[in-house]
Amino acid sequence: MSISLSSLILLPIWINMAQIQQGGPDEKEKTTALKDLLSRIDLDELMKKDEPPLDFPDTLEGFEYAFNEKGQLRHIKTGEPFVFNYREDLHRWNQKRYEALGEIITKYVYELLEKDCNLKKISIPVDATESEPKSFIFMSEDALTNPQKLMVLIHGSGVVRAGQWARRLIINEDLDSGTQIPFIKRAVA
């Protein structure tokens, strides 16, 4: 007698189905009731139950972090790098904390683009009405009058914003690795 590989794979499923069928209608009702109960449980809500509130600081100092002289994000008191798993077994909360810190870092990078790189934040389109969609760009003072040179830097997709290559690099490495600032300064020079 020859048994194919697919038969071996399906064998446990057939055995399970046969056991349920042998159990009769009561067993089927229990299985259906269990499936119904499990479908009503909202796992996201269950995970949130023991989770601390998603209230996070709105400044780097509030998070107790700052960039050191090397452009590395470090804890103000310990000098340690950013810790993602701040609260064990609370992955969702840790992720939300990371995202909140990322928003603060975006604002910080925008400030650096204006202060350190002498770029201006310009709304586009410039003549948009209140109801029209708008965005913004950063440009140098002579961007529209310099006919010789134009450099355009476009960041990636996802959560990174103008002036950033990768938020992860800014948080885990340094500003030079994760931002476009070194390239902008070199181009201006």
C-alpha cells in the first residue's frame, strides 16, 4: 500500500473531522458555541485593558531624552540610547510611545533645517485657499533666483518627513545618519 505525501499532510485533518463527527450533535454544538464566543472577543480591546494610558510627553525633555554633541539621542539621566521596550509585555504601548517620540523628532529636524541650514518653510501651493489641500517644502533663500544650481532631496515613504532619511536611524544612530542635513550643508557650501 502506497501513501502519498498529500495524504500524510491531510491525515490529521481527517482524523480531527472524524472525531468531531463521532461526538454527535452535542459536540458540534459545543464547537459552534466556542467558535461564536471566540469571534466576539476583541483582542485589541483585551490587550488595551491592562495597558497604561497613551499619554506621552510632547517634548524631548518630557521623554527625558536629548541629542548629545555627536547628534546621538541619549537619555538625559543615564546617557543610554533610546529603549524601545520601555514596558515589558506592552508591545502596542511601546510602539505608540516610539511613534510619539518620532513626531517630536520630526519637529526637531524641521527646526534644524531652518536654524542650521538656513532653509525657509514654504507652504505650497502658495495661492491655495483654506479649503484646498496644502503641503510645504523647505528651500534656500536663492532657490528661485539661482539659475545655475538646484538640488532636490526627496525623503522616503512612510513616517519619515522632510529632511529625514529614516527615523529609525535618527533614534538609534545619530542625526548625521538619519537626516539629510549633512547633504544640505555640503550643497550650500
